[in-house]
Amino acid sequence: MPYCPVCGKEVSEEDEFCSKCRTSLKEPWLRPVRRREEKDEKDEKDEKDEKDEKEEKHEDDQAGAITGGLVVVWLGVSFALRNMGYYPWADMGGVFLLGIGVILILRGLWQYSKSGVLDHGFGYLVGGAFVAFLGANIVFDIRNTWAFFVIGLGLIIVLRALMVRGSNPTP
Ligand SMILES: [Zn+2]
């Protein structure tokens, strides 16, 4: 692709005017430039950016697929365990939720470890913690629900503070 000689924006061969700075590209003294080195450099850079983006996207897809797969696997496992008599039907939902919560927490940790930015996985961590808490509540019939709820919330806040501090060390 040629570039506008004035502002450097990419233009097409057919363009009469640069779409950015409106310079006429048909004037003979202002033909779109196509310097070989510049072009190669830019193309390489574009390709690299594209590749990075694809990799990120790919990792996101991968994480989503792994999470979804684990949820399905866990659903099967909790059914199998129930059928083998490890827990009554009443606890089935709780066991399932507990596992989903753990999977979501792992997903959050994975995302955090990939990016090093806690905020990227924080939603999964908090969501996972709540779902796991809900499941544990059903399975273990926790009486002091609110006490455990507050303890869990406090732990999340502490964990977040520790992780944020770890990623931005203060001098
Ligand atoms: Zn221009």
C-alpha cells in the first residue's frame, strides 16, 4: 500500500485525496510515496502486531474452552460420584457449584499469571469464590453463613491487596 506523502497515512492507489489530511494524491508532485524500506518495516510491524493479537485471542479462546470443558467434566464427575453413593441428591447442586467455583478461581489465577495484571482475572476470582462459597454452603450445611461470607470477603480483599502490592513493588 502507498502512503500519503504529507501525513503518512495509508492510502489506496485509487484514492484521489488522503482520507486523513485531504491532500490531493493525484497531483504529480504529491504522488503517494512507496519507499521500500519503510514499507517492509511497517509490514513487518503490522504482521507482528497481528500475530500478537492472534496469540492473545487464541489464548482467550483456549482459556474459555478449557473452562467450559472442565465444567462439563466436573458435571460428569459429580454425577458419577453421586451415583456411587458419595453424597445424596440434595447435595448434588452444592457439589457441582463448589467445583464450578474452584474452576472459575483457577481460570482467574491462570489469567492473572498470564498477564501479571490482577484485574484481568479478578472477576473470575471473586465470582469463583462466591460460587464456591455457595456450593460449600449447601454441601457442608454451614450454619453461620454470614460469618463465613464476611471471612471470605475479607480474605479476597487481603489477597487482592497482596497481589497488587506484588505486581507494583513500592520502593
Ligand atoms: Zn495525508
